[in-house]
Amino acid sequence: MKKSILVLITALLLALALVLPVCAAEADTEQWNAQELGASLDAFLESKADNHAAVAVLVFTAEDDLYTRYFGAVDAAGNVPLNEDHVLEWGSTTKLLVWISAMQLWEAGKLDLNEDIRTYLPDGFLKNLRFDKPVTMLNLMNHNAGFQETTFVLEVEDEEDIIPLGEYLATYQPLQVFEPGSVVAYSNWGAALAGYVVECIAGEAFSDYVQAHIFAPLEMKHSALAADLSDNAYVREKRKEFVSYMPDGMLSEENNKVFILPYPAGMCTSTLADFATFAKALLTRDTRLLSAEGFEKLYSPSLMYTGTDKARLYHGFLVDYEFASPIVGHDGNTMGGSSRLLLDLENNVGMVVLTNQLGGSVYRTSMAEIVFGTADLHIPVDGYYIPARHVFEGKMKMLYNLFVGKGFHITSEIADGLYVNVLPDRFEISTCDYLAVDGSGVILDVMAVLWMAFAGFSLIGGAVIAAVSFRKRNLDRKKSAVVLYGLMIALSWFAALPAVPRVAALVYAILLCVFGCMLAILLKKGEKPSRFVRVYAWVLYLSLAVTVLNYVLWDLIGF
């Protein structure tokens, strides 16, 4: 008996001897990993020493800050280093404030996520709805309310041009081109509309609601949200100090301190500390924001990838599968910088990034990959697609078709590393559906390339004829007419600009045809110009044909 007890005790001691070193090793490994993480991030930032753009980054767990760094400069000369007192812009990460506000009202029983939002809006507010199926707050959270891309002015440079949120949304309403719930198309206007719903329910400006129900409870004293940042004097003044940089590190020459009219979609500006405070509250499920039940609802799937068990959105929070673990959060861009807020809810690790770099992918993407690792994704896709975040109707249609977001030939190489859910009629990413276009996409691509090539040739050829004629002093009426016509063809893309209605664009095309006929008559009269001028004139006619055909294909019978 004593021998058995002795054997048992010996076995327990051996087990403890084996377990304790393992525990210690795990603790050392965790500490070493944190140190390794910091070293990797430092090395990455130091490799960007010639890039004067500023970046503020914080990596944290529920208990500790693992890494904090302020890097780069906020002045044009690159002499004023970024520090904890400076403020930077959140961009579209601001939308998380909208979704938290909506969830607070849901929790308070004041907002039904599945109710028609017209219940909460002024009578007759929404003018461009085309479907009987109602638009709900859940649709706005999932970006599937059916609105086409907003092409109206989003920001202004002068404070005097700022108008109230409700007036902006009532004045500039995109067309609803999809039935609610059928297609995902990321929408700034839809997010701002959700903020206005909060405003209508709460009976106060959306910025005031956020100050009272998010910023104040979390003691975020250096955060502003109003379109003119008037809700925080400190932020309003500090924002004047920073300049913006391009991705290559060059100073941006544009005025990037603009005021966003649909401000709930992207105007929030704060210090890194405040940004991190908000992110930590989300990671730790801070009850100052939502109850435990509220967070349980928030972090439940509100939209799945079609035909899969993968969540696409958590009530406005994007789910990203391109890291080693699924990551929840949002990123944002403004005219003055960019941001990113990422949460690994499984491992309780978070990261926030603020920069004064346009686009910001140099910092926010690379550093996120260092922190969270990457998934090895190689999903086959090959076809012509058009993004649902697009203009399908109205005077801006031609602009989008020719310049911004017409059909794309998407291949596996282009989509490599991304999570793409491929379906017969579309493929899905977190923020947008890409709708399949039939084989005519090849024709449309060829036409677009020809149109750009001919436009360029028209401009260059005309310049050559004019220069040679001026030099030889023989610029006669025929040559002048040919040069002028070439300029008109080259500038035909003006017919696609926002300020030109579709009818005006069509009138412009007709005038080109009429002027072309007059030019043909002029060239046939009397002495013929040189062979080069005549060939150039015929190329102009071909350019006109391509221009008009492009217009017809995309603007009249396009997707």
C-alpha cells in the first residue's frame, strides 16, 4: 500500500516537473512573440524612413498594449514628428459609430432592425424607391438597400457650404436600382441615412448623440464628428496642423482638409488614444457601449456569403478572411488620410492605425499582415464583371462606364490572396457584389481601348500639324479646321463629365457629326491638303465612330 502511494506521488511529481517547464515556456514564448511583433513592426516602419507620411499604430489585447508607435511627420517640411497630441481622420471607420448607435437604440427598444426605415423618417423623405420590399436598418448595415453609387458631391472645401445632414440626404438621393436584400453595394449615402435615422429617433443631431452616448461614456475627450468638427474645439484646431502625403511619400499639393457632408459616413477625427479607446471597448465588450446581450447580437452574422457558412457582415462590421484568423472591423479613407480598426475576436487582439497618407495601404495593410498573419487564399475566378457599387442610370452613367468602374476582366491572378465567393451570376467580397457580364465584355474593353487610343492620337496629331504649319507659316483654313476637329474629338470625353447631362452629351456627339460633314466638304473643295493631313482627317472620322459607338454601347444599352 505504501509502495503504491509512493509510486503515485512520484508520478504526480514527474507530471508537475514536466508541466511547469511547459507553462513557463509558454509564458516566455508569449513574451517573446510580443517582442518579436514589436521588432517586426519597427523594422517595417524604419524601412519607410524616406516616406514622410505619419502613421500612429497601437496593437493591444484586452489586458495590455503590445505595441505603440508614432512615426513620420505632420508638416510639409517633414520636421514636426507625429505625437500623441495630434489628430487624424477615421474616414469610413466612422461608420462603426453609426452601427453602435443603431444597436444602442435597438437595445433600448426604440429601433427595430427589420422595420421599414420610413417608419422613423419624415413623411415622403425617400423619393427614389422603386421596389415594394421595404428598406430596413439591417439593409443599411449590410449595404444591400439597393441604392446605386452616390455620384453627388460628398465634401466641400468651405465651411459656408456645409448643409444639415437631413437637407443633404433629402436633396441628393441615389436611385434604388436593386431590390433590397438582393445585391450588396457598399454605400456612403446608405450609412449616412442610417445616421439620420438615429438622429430622427433620438431627437438630436447625430453628432450630439454620439458625443453623449459613445464619446462621453468612454471618456473620448479628443474626438469630433460633426461636419465642421464644431463638437470638439481641440480637434477642430489640431486638424489644421497636419498635411497629407501621397503613397510614394510626396507631399500632396491638394487641399485635403475638406468637410464631408454625409458626415456619419466618414468625418470622425481624433487622437490615436481615443481611437484605441473605442476599439478596446469593442474588443472587451465594454458595457458602457452595449450590454453583454447587445454585443452578442452585434457580433452575430447579419449577412452570410451566399451558399456558405461564412459570415460576411456583423451588423455593419466587415468580416475579413484574408488573415490567419477571421478579423472583424473596418477601414477608411478621406482626402487627408486613412485608418483601420481590426479585431481578432477569437484571440482577443486588436489593432488601430491612423495615417495622413492618402490610400494608406503602404502602412495599414502591411502592418496588419505582420500582426495577424495572412491566409493562403487562391480561389479560381475568371470572367467579366461589373461592380454593384456603380452608376446604372442617370446622367453620370456614361462617366462611370468610360472612366471609373465599367466591366472588368477578373482573373484568379487579380483575386489572388482575397476571399472571393464565386457564384454563377456574380462573385462576392465583403463590401460588394461583382455582377457577371456576358462575353460582350470583350467588345466593350476593346472599344474603350480604341476610344482612348484614337482620342490620344487625335490630340497628338493635331498638335503636330499645328506645330509644323506654324513653323512653315502655312496654316490655312483647311488645316485649321482639321486641327480644331481633332481637338474636339480628343476632348469628346468632356461629354461624360458630371456637369454635362446625358442629353447634352448626345447633343455634343451630334455636333461632332455635323462638324465632321462640314469638314469633309471643305477638304473636297479646291486644292487638297497634304496626304498626312488627309489621312489624319480620316482617322478623326474613325475616332468619331468609336466615340459614338462607345456612347451607344455603354450609355444606352450598357449593363
